[in-house]
Amino acid sequence: MQTGIPCLFMRGGTSRGPYFRAADLPADRATLARVLLRALGSGHPLQIDGVGGGASVTSKVAMLSSSAHPQADVDYFFAQVGDTAVDFGPTCGNILAGVGPAAIEMGLVAPREGVTIVRIHSVNTGALVSASVRTAAGAVVYDGEARIDGVPGTAAPILLEFMDVIGSQGGMLFPTGRSREEIDGIEVSCVDVAVPMMIARAADFGFSGYESPAELDANRAFYARMEPMRREAGRRMGLGDVAGRVIPRVALLAPPRTGGTVTSRYFVPQNCHPSHAVTGAICVGACVLAPDTVAATVAEPDRAVNPVPIRIEHPSGQIDVAMTCAAHDDGFVLTRAGVLRTARLLMAGELFVPGAVWTRSQAAGAQSQREETGA
């Protein structure tokens, strides 16, 4: 017998995956990881026996529940599903774009006429995000005029506003205490804004910074050098042993070519992202604005307005981030970051996993335990 789990299958930004109610999944992490690995079909490069798409951006899961946080309506718990393991450490800003619509579809948030504001608590990092979702006649509106690079066509706009994004893991802009430092002879900035990252200049690795993801992914010598650096950056940032984990992420920067603020190649981390992560764009934008970073040596943002517009050129086009800054002795305090995304509901139904992985009686037991504890 198989176990059916209620599920919405959605595109969020430039990512895609199943969105579950947390109450419909196992409570303990070990069983949850096994369920998610099997649901997405991990262990096969095409994830042929599951709903994963055989790439990092299509191997993601969102789990939602009503939030006890006083400033949030919904808890958003994210999982990055790998070949053999699940990383519950990071968050994903693209999948986050689908959280507002999914919360309304699941009945966790009541829709308003016109625009419904969904206040989201990111369980993985503690971040608070406001999502403005277009709604009409008691339902989510998916059709619209907004276009984001990396996704064909247009859809209704979803404005994501990230609050208190500095220090997603440790509460510090520069977790190592330095805005610039060297790892293996390469100058990097270790920055934690929305997601921990190691940011470097593409030129320092012998790249122009304008290579395609395929060109970068074919250069396995680069990954062989970059991965030990990433692990050392994780150690210095207080993340411990990050082998097998997806944080810290890595970005290589270059000057803009088409009128943007900076060019970025973002790694996830063992492949180059086909476009760019939302949280990674916020972190790169913060690195551009912060004083004395490697990003500041290749980019010159327009500081004449606040929010400061940061346009990041990536392999599929560009992503725009609006960074709201406040005055401070060192000239930089980031208070809010806004990003425009879109999302679309692709399917609603049940996603099945073999009973040998998780049985219906276990599912009922988990739900009963949650009801007894009020979770």
C-alpha cells in the first residue's frame, strides 16, 4: 500500500516543488527526510520515481502551518532535497513566492478583495517576510502582467518584503568579523543577509563572470577548488562542518554589462543556478552596499534614492532588489529588502510514497500527536 499526502504542486519564482501542510507530514526529522527523498525521487539523476525535476531548483519542498509568531500568519519550513540527504538549514526565496498563494489555497489565510497580505515566518532562519498576493472573488489570481527572467510568459505580481534580514544564521552581517579576507589566496567576503554566502570576484578564479551555467559546470577543476573554500568559509562563519550542506552559498561577481548594478553567477552549491536565488540576490545586494567588500570593488549602486535599487544581471536576465537602508555610524544598516516574483499553482491532489517509507497509520498517529500537543 502507498501513503497519500495532500499536496499542492507549484512554481514559486524560478523554482518548483510540492507544498504541504506540515500537519500532513511526519513530525520527526529523520522520517520526514525519508518521506521527502522518496516523494521527490532522489537517488536517480532524473528523479524519475518522484516529482523532483532532476535539478536543485526543482528539488525543493515547502511545508506550511498556522504561525504562533505574533507578527506572522503562516510558518514556512523549507527543505532542500538532495541525492541522499535533506538539508533543513537554508530557506528559499523563490519557493517563498508560492507560500502566500499556497497559504490562501490551503485555507490558512482568508483572502481579501484586491490584495491579500500574507505575513510569513521563515522557520529555517527566523526571517519575517510580507507577501502581497493578488486576490479576487475569494480566490488567488495567477494571471497577470508581471514578468520575471527565468520563467516564460507573465503572471500576477507577488511583492516579497523581507524584514530584519541581517544575520539569518548568527545575527551578524559579517559573521567572521571582517568585510574582506582571504581563503586559499582568493579575496572573499563572508556575508549573512537572508542566506549565508561566500562572495568573490569571478576574475580571481580566472573567469570573466559572464560564462553560462553550462560552461561553469563543465569546469570541474573550479568546483574542486571552490568546495574546500566554501567549507572553510562555513567554518569561519560559525556554521560548523558544512560538507553535504547547501550553505553557505557562493557567488562570483563581475561588473555589469547591460546597465545593471553587478553581474552574478550563483552556485547551489555544486552547480551554477540557471538564473538567481532571491535570498542570494538580497545577500549580493547587501554586499554591494556594505562598505569595503569584494562586491564594492566591481559595482557602484545608485545611492541617491532609498530604497536603493540593485539590479543583478544573471544567466537568464536580471533580478531587481530594492534595499531600504537607515543611517548609522558605519553608513550601512539594512532594514528591509523587496523583490518582485510570480507563482503559479500547477496541480492539487495527493502525492504518494510507498508504505514501507511511511504508513497511513503513522500519518494518523502523527496528526493525533499534534492535536494532543496543540501543535
